[in-house]
Amino acid sequence: MKTLISLLLLISVVVSGLTSYHLFRQSDYNISAVLTIASYLSMVFSIYALTMHNRKAVVAKAK
């Protein structure tokens, strides 16, 4: 499940980044800014999803 979510978020980063660039070239700056923020948030959530399992293992070992 974690791998599937990570792959979907990676695909969304690429698609929203390329779409944002295309809209920026067409001078549609507002939608481009929203897609840039969406791309950034997708990167953050994918990193969070990939590292979440490691944190639980470390916390369990500490107890």
C-alpha cells in the first residue's frame, strides 16, 4: 500500500509540474502557482509516506 501511494504521488508531482510549466508559458500565472504548490505538497507527502514506517520501528525499539 505504501508503495502504491508513493508511486501515485510521484506521478502527480510530474503531471502537475509539467502542467504548471505549460500554463506558465501561456501566461496563466494563477493556475500555474496553484499547481506548483500542489506539486510541492505531493513531494512532501510522498517523503512522509516513505519515512512513516521507519519512525514507528524506531519508537517501538525505544520502549
